[in-house]
Amino acid sequence: MVDTIWAWLGMTHPRYVLVDGGQDVTVLGATVDVGDGVVCAVQRAGSAPTSGAEGMWWWHGGRAPDVATSRHHRLKIMQLVPGIPIRLHGMVFANVAVAFPPMEIVTLPRPGSGTFLCCGAVGAVPDDQTLRRLTDAIGAGLSARIGYRGAFSVDGIMSANGFLPTDLNTRLTSAMEAAPAHLRVQIHVANLIAREGCSLHDAEWLGELAERVFSGDSVTIYGAANRATVASEVPVRWDGRELVAADPGTAHGHISLEPSLRGWTLTARLQRDHLPSTPYAGTDAPRVFEFADRLLGTDFGLLAAPFGMERQLALPVPRRETQNGSHKTV
């Protein structure tokens, strides 16, 4: 279904195969790998959708990690795309589609296990007019093609060849957790009104509200740990590429650790302007979890930057092709 929507919207997506379990994922991965590696998502047939990188593996060349599946599972095996993980999102009303600020997603590879640590959508990306226009086009296309109403989000990778979508979520993004409650409530109310098929007579108001909710001068990174020493909140600062404890007056942010139903929840709120690899958080995010393991007793372990981000710290300019005398952004 989603592939049909990408085709209607004229969007290229990564190569993949969708198969029943019990097959050799290494062989299947070789059919989609274009030289950068493979990502494999596993889900039990008929089960509810998963999130937070649950049931996902990756590998570069050679054999896949030990992914045990049976005929009761479904597998999506996709080419690994290096680049900047991005979330495009907005809201569709009967008369207009409103684009929200595109956001950076941080999902860190675990080199030891071939899995991922999902850290959430951390903040709005800079210089994003091309992505906003694409979000407008997606919202307008969803409205015109399938009569969609309400919030939507599209996760994907800003690659050297432009934005490639990987997920379509027909709901309001959860990436507003760090915003004040009175702003989040207004976004939820707007979504309920949109889903009822109503028109929006003040798109500027919703656009300004979305800027307040999703933009800002800080990034918020999350992580779930199995263990920790003690609940705490620590002011931190950057010493080159390393994160160290700091006096409150010289801090570049704070890291807090609290008990949760699944163990411990880490929340890092960092000033964007002080990130060593400004303006993106993905490259520096592993240092947050190294700090937590070293000083707070967590067990995140070795984490790497998102694939391709160490060498690609700016949004690439989408190439343009000419078709029948007109230009098309790819």
C-alpha cells in the first residue's frame, strides 16, 4: 500500500524485498545491497506494528547476524542508505496541508550486535526549505489521492541523491515530548479537528504553533538502559568531542537519569550551538551514552554515529533532472 502511495507522489524509495520468514536473509540481502549494507526488519505475522528499532538488524557484507525466523514471521530486507535520518511531518485539512519543521532523527548502530538504539527525533534541521516544500507536496498528494485528513509523518534518509522515504506514519508524531504541555495539547486538538474533515481558516496560526513545538535552540536525546547507579541530573559541557561533567554556570546542557517501567530512561538536553559537529546531533550522540556508561553506571555499550554522517555533515543539494523541458527535483 505504501509503495503505491510513493508511486502516486513520484517519490523514489530504497530497494527492498518483502518475504515470509524461514529463508536465508544473507542471500536475500545480497539482492538489495548496493554496496553500503543491508537493513532487515522482522515482525510476527498478524502482530501489532513495532517501533523504536525493535526487531531490526543491519550488516555490511558477509553474513547477516543471527536473525532467527519462521514461516510465522514477515521480513522486510532493504538496502542500507548512508545519510542524515530525517522526519517530514505535517497536517492535512479539507482545504490545506500545513508542513511542520522537518526534524533530525537519531538512531545509533550497535557495532557489537548489528542492532540499533533508537534515540528519537531530536530537533528541527537547519536550512530546510527544500524539505518543507517536499512535506507540502506529500500532504497535498495524500489529500488529493486518498482523501487523507489529519497528521502524518514520513521518516527517511537525506542521501546524496535526495530524500528517500522509509516509513509512512498516519498519525501525529511523538517527537513533541520535550515541548510544554499547553503547546502539545493545541497540536492534538488541531489534529482531532483535521481528522473530522474540517477546514482550517488560519494556517499561519498552526504553522507558528508548530514552530514553537518542534523548533528551538536545543536538542533532546533519549535512551533506555537496563541498569544504572542512581537517579541523577548532571550538568555537562563539551571538551572537544568528549562530554564531561561541568559546573552549572559553564554547562552546555544537562543529562538526567530516571527509573522507568523498563529500567532507566536517559534524557539529554543539549544546546545546539555548542554541538561539536553543529548543526546535527547524530554524529555527537554516541558521546552522550559513553558519558552515561562512564559516570552514571548505565549499560548502553559501544554505539556508532548514523551511517554516513561522520563524513556528511550538511544537507546535500538535491540534483535536478530535466524531463520534457521541465525540471523535476529528485
